[in-house]
Amino acid sequence: MPVFRLTERLVFPDPELAEDGLLAIGGDLSVPRLLQAYRSGIFPWFGEEDPLLWWSPPERALLRPGHLHLSARTRRSLRHQPFETRFDTAFEAVIGHCSRVPRPGQDGTWITAEMREAYLALHRAGHAHSVEAWRDGQLRGGLYGVSLGGAFFGESMFSLEPEASRAALAALDARLTGWGFSLLDGQLPHEGLRGYGFRVVPRRLFLVELQEALQAEERVGYW
């Protein structure tokens, strides 16, 4: 399996060359390189002690905005005890909470200090966004991700009380639907995403859908 070493040039190998998902090593997490990666269907993912690793998995979890599935129990809960949802008012707090959420089978976090700083820079550049669920003036859940054209790349989510992250996801789905986005990327498929209505597609189809989504108007700036 070939793994490419990146240079200072803002160029990535063909994502189809990542047989098992790992495509390249090295480079940096500058805003221009991150944007180039996402436009190419590639994202960074590495642990505290790892070098910088870039991935293009053979399958992706995708949701077409407007087709989010929430259970009847969740919908009932959100009607009876709604959260106040906001966008881009607490990005740093959201990514901080996401970095501390325990993950099954993981001892540490992939949202390292280096990653947090990189995505804060991407947020300040108007390409990374947070969706937050608030109750009584307290941040109770949320998610963050990257927006390019008509595509939103979900990165991570957290909840400090039941349904909070689902409230944020529902708010994001409504916003993306209203703006005519065509793609919500959940990156690596898992059962939790399937429950929300995400479908698993091969990389080749994902790359086709991504290029179509990137033709849409950019919404750069705070949401």
C-alpha cells in the first residue's frame, strides 16, 4: 500500500490511491492546505504521538440535507424541552468539549492541541463552523465542521445532556437544507451515523458528489 510523503507544495496525491484509507504523511495544517485537502476529499486524522496523517477512506458516510432521521423519542423530547441553537458563537468551546469526550475503544483524542489551533484558524478564515445547543445560558452540546461550496464536512460532536448534540445536528440539517447544500459528510461510516439516515457510499461516488457540491456558491464568514 503506497503512502506518500508531502512536501511544502500544496499538492495531494490522487485520493483513489489510498487503498485502505491512509494516503499521505507530513505537510502541515495551514488553512490553504486544509482547504485543498477537503476539496480533494481528504482529511487529517492522527493521535497525540503520531505524525501528521492524511486519509481518504474507501467508503464514506453521506447524508443529503433534508433527509436527517431522528427517532420519535428524540423528536418528542426536542419539542417538549427545546434547546436554543446558535451558530458560531462558541467555536473554541465546542472543539474543546469534543476533544475531551471519551470515545469507545480510544484511550486518547485525535483532536490534539495542534488540531484545535488549526481549526480555530480555519474558523477565523470563515470556513469552519460550530452549531451549539444552549439551555439556560449554558452550552450543553454541539458539533463543528468545515463548509466548502454546497458541502459540509462534519468533524465531531458532543453532549453534556441527552439530545443536545441531536438538537445541534437538526439545526445544522435545517440550515443546510434551507441554503441548498447537497452534501453532509460524516467521514468514517459507523452505526451511529446510519441511525441518522447517513448512507455508505464508495469513495469514487463520494468524489463525484463532492465535485458537484463544490460548484455551489461559497458561504465564507460566520454563520
